[in-house]
Amino acid sequence: MTATGPRTAPDADAVETVDVVALGESMVTFLPSRPGPLADVPSFERAIGGAESNTACVLAAAGHSARWVGAVGRDGFGDHLLRTIGEYGVDVSSVRRDPHRPTGVYFRTAGDRATDAHEVAYYRAGSAASAMTTANVDLEAVHAGRVLHLSGITAALSAGCLDLVRELTARRPGRPLVSFDVNHRPGLWRDGGAHGPEVLLELARGADLVLVGDDEAREAWGLADAAAVREALPEPEILVVKHGGRGATAYGPDGAQTFVPSLGVDVVAAVGAGDAFAAGFLSATLRALPVRDRLRHGHLMAAAALTVPGDLAAPPARDLADRLAALDDTAWGRLRLGPGWTETATAGAHTDAGADRAEEEVRTP
């Protein structure tokens, strides 16, 4: 696998080129003050959420230049999103302020998303982001990146958004490396999800790098394993199939296949891990690291997200992440990370330290 180089659209000279541009909807998220059904939660804490902007925030916090392109209302929630995402170091200057449509919001319970008790209440219909089109998005800013990161969520928001994503995944000379996180969300599609799977497959085929969970691939496309996903998606140069808590498999253009197991993690909340994994993999791709290390950096970023209650977490310092990614297979397999590990870990986890020492020095008691 090769790292992406600085490829920009011909008209991008007037806009600063960044490492990653992420396009999609960001919403204000309301996190519950205590566990339980939404009907019983007395108060909520305001945060931010959005697959693409989450990935941009993690990449910026990890030292990359990142731009988020989207649309928010000309309202207080839009102000909050722009201020908060900007505080991560993300360029938000190309976000459109819509005077007629609101910023999307959603509420969720504290439980694991994988359980039946988890509830999410979205208020995004008719949002500013759902009105994005090729005519009102700053395409010059979108193309001015080494990588353009998209997801299937945006395609589901409206017919105009779908046309926009189709335009951005169309193969043409001079485009950035296009990264596409499938993010199959049947409930978002206007037809109840009937045509979502075929549209997502079409969009993924136009991307250079595709990330998809094996559970998504089974649900959307009826594909039983990672090999079947690769057979259905031969076009992307890089395909990453995530296996949840088991690990992830990457396929390269030369037929190479690499599996890296997930880390042991003391999970606080199972939210934001997929976006963080994408950020870790993209970060390592931008740095031209070997494929095994790209997957390991994805797992490390995901572990940071899993050990905090919200969608976003401070990523590990680059030197620490590099040392952990360089552990031998035995040490990697025995490593376990707990809450606070990205803030309190010292520089003691070396490739020759062994798993016991790595656990001692990285895990928070």
C-alpha cells in the first residue's frame, strides 16, 4: 500500500491545501445525566456529534491539518458547533450558514448502542446540512486536501446530498484520495432503507479507501465474510473490514491481506470508536506507515474513544502511539487500556519492554 501524495484539484490554488477534508453533517448531541430511558432522564449535557467532523477533530488533535465542510443553521447550535470543532484546530471557514434551516440535534441514552435498551432521538429532518448540494457547497475547499473523507450518512440525508456524494466519488484525474466510511444507517434513508445498500455499494466502488464493518456488510449486502466484501469491492485501492472487538482486516491493491487484532479495552461507552478508527488509519496513511501499523493506529484511536463517555477523546501522543504500534505481536495481544490512558501514560512502552511492562506503564489503575 502506498501513502497518498499531495493531490489537489486544478482550481484549488486559492485555498490552502490541508491533509484531510471531511464533508458531512455535524449535530449538537445531548448526553444523558444518568442511565435509563430517555423518558426518565431529567437533564442532558451538550456535546457535538457527526461522523465526518469527529474524524476531522481527532486528526487535528493528532497534529494533522484538517478542514470540515458542512452546513449549519444561523442559530446558537450552529455557533456552538463551529466554535467547538474549531477549538480542536479544524478549519471551519468553509461551513455554510443557512438562514432558513436549523442545525440538527439529537439525544441519546447512556447505554451501549449494541443493546436493545439504547435509544437515539434525531431531530435532523430539514436541517441545514440536509440541504447541501453541489451548487451551495464550496467545492474548491472540498478538493483542497490530500484526502477527502466522506461517509454513507451524508448520502442518506436528501437527494441533493446524494448527488453531492456521487459527484465527489466520481473517478476523475486530479481528485484527492477519497476515503469512504460506509456507515450504513437504514433509518436515515427516505425509502426506509430499501435502496440504501445498492447506493452505498455504488459509492464505495468510487472511493480509493473504504472502511466498513462486517456487521454492516452482512446487513446491507448479505456478505458473509471479509473476503466476500473484497470480492464485491475490487475497485478501491484499500479496503478495511472491521470485525468489532475481534480486529480488522485490510486488503491492498496487490492482493495482500493483513489482519490486526483489537486491543483489550475497559470500555466506558461504545460510541465514536468507528470515527476514531478512521482517523487513526488515515493518520498513519498520511505518514506512509506500513499497513499493519495503520490498522494498529486505528485500534489505538478507537481505544481512546471507547475509554471516555462522549464521542470524542484526546488521542494518544504520537510518540506513545508509535511505540505501542511497534510492540511485538505477543505484547500487542496482551496490552489492555483503561480510562485516562491517553493523558497519564508515560513514555515507557517500548518495543522491547514486553507486554507486562506496557500494561503497567500504559494502563491507568
